[in-house]
Amino acid sequence: MSKPTVLINGAGIAGPVCAFFLARAGIKTTIIERAPSMRSTGQQIDLRGAGLSVVQRMGLESAIRERTTKEAGLAFVDETGRRLAEFPVREDGGRSFTSEIEILRGEMAGVFYEATKAVEGIEYVFGDHVTDMVEKEGKVEVTQEKGGKREFDIVVGADGQGSKTRRLAFKDVEIPMKALHQYAAYFTIPYKDSDRNFAEWYNTTGGRGILLRPDNAGYTRAYLTVTRDPLPELQEYYKLNVAEQKQKMHEMFSDAGWEAKRVLEGMDSAKDFYMQEIAQVKMPSWSQGRVVLLGDAGYCPSPISGMGTSCAIVGAYVLAGEIVKHGMDYEKAFKGYEENLRPYVEKAQKLPPGAPAIANPQTKWGIAILRGLVGFVSWSGATKLFDKMSSPPAQDDELTVYDFGDKKSRA
């Protein structure tokens, strides 16, 4: 069976994983990344269930575990920093707010890059991006801003929630974005001795929240979130430059209390600041002709699901498996990809009722109720009541086994 050539837009998490498995089957893959090099920035992500199974099949579990942040759990705190509730990583293997494997996005991406950068059949192109795509004569002709025109049998869009590939390939399709009425800013701040190995979550009025998390790089990871509908102050955040976005955070959090002053001061000097709207992508189809979407580009479950990374990794594995299985018949490959993965994605996108608003009250009364609830669950030991709230059932799904034609995949 002849083998297709594949272009992957995006060298984050999903793209390199997909290329890793395609290479096992001898399929040539080009990964194009707009950034000049691998991005080392990014906040903390977790790995669960079937996503971990894929990493194990790659032989990279130990490399991932060596780079975890060692976060011990999540604590809810009040204005004075007093812990109102604690949810440690469950030793019984049960679900919790903190996954067994918590790792910085840049660290995980680095592991996948190192595992693929010298692999025969995988080509990385940095500092360039696709500006146009035209399907003709059984190929996709792509135009790169710097690299000119090239042809591929299949194009994979693994370029995130705001996917350029999606915009080019689905020009006549209205992209179903499910807004969750939450915006988040992420950045690192200087570590101080009082910072703990637990993540700490603080709520204040107006649906505002501050989350501080440990990392393994000598910093503390800070998250500022605002959950409110409507939220006109941030609806066009993407039109603002970084300095203007930071000013919006000052305006919204200057009176927030707890560690707000320290966090805002650290934000001002942070070089890795970025903002995003928390939303889900729900496409009726993940493919258009010879172009197919992967990870957040096609089915972003949102950061609050705890399943974004696992969806990207599992999706990459399934897509590669179906391409290998069907060779040049891309239509059958894409059909198999959707049929096998969509049930998993639908479960991953199923958020707890009322999320994220239920965990981000608007009033002091609402905050008091939330704190009373999490305090009772934490100190009474009734953590199983939170199982359905803290992690979706998709993490328990079994993983299809694909044969990539090498000894490792048959083992």
C-alpha cells in the first residue's frame, strides 16, 4: 500500500505525537511551526487515563514523570491565606483536582520534540506558517509565508483553539464555539519561601479568582480568572497588546485581596504573560477534503475540563493509527478517526453542571456557600462526592490498539 505525505501545522503537543506514530509506519511528515523555535512557555497541564496510555506506548512515561511539578493537591484559601479545604492527590487512584501527572506545557512539548526531532521521516520547519491551501489533482498545495509552495496528500491542523488551518479549510463553515463566559491570564511570578507544594485557589466577588501553583523551574505559576456574563471589558481582549491586557488585569484585580498585590507586581515583569477566552470548540465534522483537525483546533474541551492534553494526545494517536490503517484513502482514515474518537471527546467536553460559574461565585454570600461546601467535603473525608466534579469519566476509557508495522506497536 502506498503511503501518504503529511503536513502538520503546529509543533505543540498533538502534532509531534501524531508524527511520532506516523514515522513508525514509515510515513513522511513535515511539522511547520510559526514560532522560531519550540515554545518553552505555558502553564501547568495534566495527563490522565488514555492519554497516559499513549505516552506509555511511546516509551516516554519516565521522561514525563521526571519533569512533573510534584504538585501535592489543591487547597481553597480565604483572604488571610487560611486553608479552608484541601484536596490532595488521591493515593487510592480516585479522581481529584490535581492529576497524578502535573507538568508544565513547555516541559511536555520538549519531551515530544526530543523524541521526534532526529527521527527519519520527520521534518521540522520553524519560523514559518501556511498562508493558503488549495486542493487540486489529488494533493493539497500549501503556500508558506517564507517557504513557498509545497504539496502534501494530507494536511493536519494541530494549531490550537484559534487554528489558522481551520479558518483556511472551513471558510464556509460557522465554527461552533461554546463560550463559557470566563477569561484567564497566565504568567509566572517570583517564588517565595511561603509558597507551598499545594496549588492554592482564592475566590473573590465578581466571579474573580486567583490560583497559584508550584512548578519545578524555581517560579510560581499564577492564574487570574474572571467568570461573568456579560463581560464587555474583556470580550475583545485579543485586539489589545500585552501591556493593555495587563492593565485590564490591574483594573479588575487591584482590590481583590489575598495575594493580588504580589501577583500583579509579578505580572508586570512577566515575559510569558498571555490571555485567552475559556471556550469549547464543537465542530460538526473534523475534516474538509484532505484537511483534518487535531486537538484543540477541532475539539477543544477547555482548560477547566482537565482533559485538553489527554484529548490532544489520544487524538494524535488515533488519527495516526487510522492514516496508517487506510494509507492513501484519506476519506476512510478521517471517518475512522471521528468514529473512534468522537465518543471520547464528547465525554471529555461534558463539564459539571453550572461549570465554571458554580466554582466562581459573584457575591460574598455565594463564596461563603462554596467555601462551606468544599470545607465540609474536605474535612469530612467525603471526597468521593467530588469525583464527578473534579474529572470527567473520559479519563477511564480504554484505548484502541493500532499496528504501526514495527515491533514496538506489536508488543
